Amino acid sequence: MKIVLIRHGATAGNIKKRYIGITDEDLCASGIESIHNNIKAGYYQEVQAVYVSPMKRCRQTAKLIYPEYKQHIVPDFRECDFGIFEGKNYKELSGNEQYQRWIDSNATIPFPQGEDVADFKKRSVKGWYDMIKQCRLLNYSDIACVIHGGTIMSVMSEIYGGGYYDYHCGNGDGYICDVALDGSINNYTELLRCEITDAKSEKVLYESGVIKPGTYIEKLSPTMDLDNTARDITVKVYAYKDGSWYSAGTTIMNMKLQ
């Protein structure tokens, strides 16, 4: 199975770096715009089925990306309950003894009046295996999960391995996973984009959606009207990691692009 894990688009709370867990926020205007830009760039994969958290920010994101698909709701995919930290950011919590204790624990103790992180991980994994079971019954092999950052980090770290925060991703981003029928994750790919620029002016001429490392780039979309003038080009590949895109390689081609 191929399962694409997509973190929901940004909300007002996300933009302000607040802990948004059980608060059922809508997407904000910039969050919607960013998702639309990703769609235009061919960022998201074609799938057979869409699974979502019951929270509005996930359902609204799924509706933007996959408007024609029925949304299969997985209650256990909802975000963690951040307790008394809910709706606040680190600046507002600065000086709070309970917050400092939680930070000093490397974020491993339960959120005060909220959810135990260990229980949250178990819940997320249960939701994953419940979804896998249904996908097998319905013969789905290409699936999108539009869920939360915490849910993605839980699933990836508990099932594939590695640290919880190793799998942090930005709003609208995520991972493409190769998944066995028993729900184990065989491997995953970082999201990559390709960009072709004019070597002289550095204007972007073409860009791709997400591509897999080592695969042929089948489609590059023009970003501007081109006049078929021959020109030297620069091919750049970007990888997504730790919340931002970074250069994974640049090649200046001797060929001409028309």
C-alpha cells in the first residue's frame, strides 16, 4: 500500500505558534491559500480513498485537496489534548512552573490536566491499524491521511522507528509511505521538488510537484509564459525536512531549453 500522510493546513493558532490540540479551529486564510498553491504545483498524490481526523482543520484541508472523495473519519486520529497549555504559545507560558517541568522532561510527562503523550501515541497507532484493516477489506491500495502533526509523528516514530520529533512537518506537508498489508511501514520518502530556472536571470521557468528520490520527473509545470527562446538552465532539487525546504543538489546544464 502507498499511504500519504498530510498535515492539515494552517490555522490562526498555528500561525501564532500556539498549542492547538482539542481546540477545533478552522483553517485561516493564509492556510487555505498555501494549500491551494500546493495543489496548483501538483504537490499531492492521486489516491483511492481519504481518511481524516474528525477535527475541522483536517476535514477542511481534505475537502480542498480531494473535493470529490468521501471522507472516512478516524476518531483516534484527533490531535493530543494539551491541557492547560492549550491555546497558548511558549512566550505566554514562559515562567510557568508546570510548563518548565514539562520542557525539562523532554516533553515526556503528561500535559497538566491534559493527555499523557504515551497514551496519545497508543491512540494514534490504534487508529492507524483500524484504518489499515478497513483499507484491506475495501481493497484500497493508495490512501491519503489528512491528520495532525502529532498524529503523524506518533505513527511514524512508533511504527517505523526513530524519535517522535524526527518526523515534525509543516502545515500542508507530510510523508509518502510504503506500507505492508499488516500495517508496518517498510520505508518512506522525503518530499522532493524540482525547479528549473533561467541560468542568467534566475527566474523560475518550470517546477514539479512532489517527486520520489531517484525517479524520473514526469511533469514540470511552467510558472510563466515562455517565448520558446533557447536558454541555459539550472536544475535544482529541494528536499523537505524539519519544517523547511533546503537545497539537495544543483546542476547547471549545458543543454538549451526551448
